Amino acid sequence: MNSLVSRGSLLDDFFKDFAPGFYVRPLHGDGLPQPSQIKMDVKETDGGYTVWAELPGVPKEDIHVAVDGNVVTLRAEVRQLDRATEGEKVLRSERYYGAVARSFQLPADIDAAQAKAKFDNGVLTLSLPKKVQNPSQRLHIE
């Protein structure tokens, strides 16, 4: 059980309970999700790893995946475009914008040349094959 309270949420909750209609958050809503909020599943087979990461609302052009040895880094950018039209004003906008990144380490090195990524319905699927280790070779003695 996580007993940590995020910064500022104690006062936010107090003011919401004290005067729910009085306390209004900033116009551009909540901050970015924390890296741990990119929900992931990782499964291992003999040949490699499969990773599923939830990135709802992010266009695939704004998702970046980097593989360095056995470290995988996911980075996503969300852009919010404010459209001002004649005769209307924004009263509240809870969508966020910015970037979030998450890195994790796998038990074996990844063959980055053979790795594949697919993005469908807000879920990024990574197929990360393990790098084939060259078995030791016996040297011929002359």
C-alpha cells in the first residue's frame, strides 16, 4: 500500500471539501502524468521480450522509443492546441500538454536492429528480441 501523498494534494482535497465551488484549478488542468503512470506489461520468452504500454491520446508521430543495450526508453509528447473562436471563451480545460518519459532495464541485451514497434488504439506494442550471444569458439592450436 502506498501511503505517500503527492505534493499539494492534501490542500487540494481540503479546499474541495471545504468549498467545492470556490476552489478552481488553473485553466490548463492537471499536470503531466508521472513516469510510473505509463502503464506497462512486460513478458519474456526464450527469444525476447514483448512490452505493451498504454499511451492514450498520443499520436504515434509523437512517441519515441530508444533501445541502448538492455535499457528501453519510452518518451511521449502531447500537444494541446488552443483554438479561439469568435463568441466563445474557455471556462475550463483539463487536458494537459508536455512530455513524459519512462526508462526500464531488461535482464538481457536487446537486438535493436530486429526490434519492432506497433501502435494501435492507444497501446504501444514492442517486440524486443534478445541479442544472440556468440558462443565461445575453440581456437585451433598450431
